[in-house]
Amino acid sequence: MTPISETRLAEFETAALPHIQDLFRTAARVLGNRSDAEDLVQEAYLQAWKSFHRFTTGTNCRAWLFRILFHVIHHHRRKWFSFKLVREGEELLENFEAGPTTHSEEITDGEVLAALEKVPEQFREVLLLSDVQEFTYKEISDILQIPLGTVMSRLSRGRRLLRGGLIPFAQLRRIGIPQPIPTAISPGLQ
């Protein structure tokens, strides 16, 4: 290995490896399968290494890696489209730690994950990138290669679907779920 390639390897490790857990968690939530998530994150890092010569040092490596990850995920889905990727809720939740089994006054992580899994993938992706990974709308637009307006629309719908999925758990515990404030004035209030 030449000194230049050792330097480049060190740059790659410094810039890219700190984000591996974020990519894995997101891939696991999007795919619903930890094993597939591990494989696709590994593939994303392989592609990132192969194209690292095109990465501009000082730019957002995390967003660049997420863009590669979602490209790999979408390619994986196209490749294996004929296989059934959706699993029963119980099988899916086995991959995640369940919340406490006693009734509490809060919604558990397991219940949130169960509600999140019911959100369609296109909305779930935007939800995870925005609300979990805290990317800006512009970064999400670049990562998923969709228009900015589509990001905002999917995020709004995704949040509404997630909120709706949490209502049964909240009702069970008699917890209020805040409803969005209407943006339009109804004709009767004018």
C-alpha cells in the first residue's frame, strides 16, 4: 500500500466510520430486518469506499453516506421485488427490544416501533431521516433524490400516519396525542 492510499484510507475511516451505527439503525427501521440492514450497510460502505475519490473533504459526509445507503436499499428492493419483504408484526418486533410489559402512563419504544412499521416505506424513510437522523429538508431531498416539496409532503403525511398509529396505544393508557392545528379557517369561522 502506498503512503497516499494509507492517507486516503485514514481520511475515509475518519470521515465515514463514525456514522455506521446511524446508517445501520435507519436501514434496520426501513427494511424491518437486521440481517438485511447489516448487508446493505456493508454494501453502502463498499460503494462509498470505491467512490471516495469523488467525495469533497469538508462537505457533509453523513448525508453523502445516507444517499448511498438509500440508493443501495432501492436497488435491493428492485432486485428482490418478487420476494415478500413484509413480515407479520410479531416477527418484526422480535428484532427490537420490547418495552415494559406492565401498563405505564407512557407509550413504550416497542409500541412506537410497531406504529412506525405500519407507516408506508416512502413516508417512513423521510420520517426517519428528519425526526431521527435530524437531516434538513434539503439534505433529505438530496439523499432520496426527490423534490423538496415531496419531502415536506411525505413528512407531513408520515407524521400524521404515525400519530394515527399511536392513538390505540394512547387510548389504552388514556394518554392524549396532540392533534395538528388546522391551517385553513373553516367557512363557519369566517
